[in-house]
Amino acid sequence: DRPEVMKVKVIEALERQVKGQVAPKTGVITLSVTTGNPQLSLQIAQNVLQQVNIFNLTNRQQSAAAERAFAERQVAEKRQELRQAESELENFLESNRLYRQSPQLTLEYNRLQREVDRRNIVYSSLLSAYETARIEEVKDLPVITVIEQPELAIEPNRRGGAKKTLIGLVVGFILGCLLAFARDRMARNREAQTDDFREYTELKREAIGDLTHPWRPITRVITSRRRA
């Protein structure tokens, strides 16, 4: 088989052999692997846990890298906006040292100060998100927590064998009944065919005797019968 065909067959076999159950209340996932070889089942279980952890870790790092890149661009943009707002406030204060004496200038100062504060909050939030994303991008701690390590079963799982045995017995019984019925029907057909052939032979012999001895009186009546 081609490699891609073999890959599909292996995946289908693993889907039948690897089962997972989720506890609704705790969210704990129980993984079970059933094969004909206990050591193989243990190795598959260990590999599944390892690959799931690698998959989750890789996805988390990739997601963190995308968030870090986005936050980095936003931090640079918001830093520039914050500096612009601070410059506007600075220019206002340099031009209006006695702004408190004017209600209009006081309102303008408050507006500029609120803008600086708002942009500073946005900048600080993005900077915090950027630092968090940088940490998550390089973090390589396990994503999933293994409560119990995979281990060999104490005894073989006989539930599958019992089920297959029961199915085999039922199928065997049905096939046996069908075979017995077929043999009985064939025997009846052969018996019916034997009686018909014997009757046909007797009629043929008597007809030939009548033709070769026409002077012989017919002393019996020939009857034909057929079994239902």
C-alpha cells in the first residue's frame, strides 16, 4: 500500500483502540488503550500523552507569539499617542502658567489631562499584555496535568472477548439451523425425485410390454400419483 493509505489505516486502527472518557463534574479525562500486546498498549498511551502535550504546548506558544506581535505593534502606536498628548499638555502649561485664574483655560487643562490619563491607561494595559505574551511564548511547562501515569493492566480485558464469543455462538447457531434446513429440504427433493423416476420407469416398461404384446389383455388400471 501507498504511504498515505497506510497512514489512514493506522489512524483508523488507533481510533478503535484508543478511547477517552471525560468526567462531567471534574473534567478529568481517562485514556485507555486496548491492543493484543500489553507493552504496545502502554507505549501507545505514553506516546498519546506526549503528543497531546506537545500539540497543546506548540499551540499555546504560537498563540502567545501572535499576541506578542500584535501587542508590540499596539504598544509602539499607543506610546506615540501618549507622547503626543503629553506634549500638548506641556505646551499648554508653558503658554498658560496662570490657567487657574481662567475658567476656560482650566477646562482646557482638565481636558488635556484626561486625554493624557486615558492614553496612559491604554498604553500601560498593552504593555502589560505584551510582557505576558513574551513570557508565554518562551514558557515550556507542561500544559496538561497527568494525575496517574499509564500502567499495564493487571489482567486482560475480557469484555471484548466475551462479546465476540457470544456473537460467534449466535451466528454459528443460526448457520447450523440454516444448514440443517437446507439438508432436510435437499433430502426431501431427492426422495420425491426418486419416487417419480421409479414410477416413470414402471410406466415405461408396461407401455413397451403392451406395444410388443398387443394380444395381451389389459388386466389392471395404471394410476399415476405424485407426492406433494
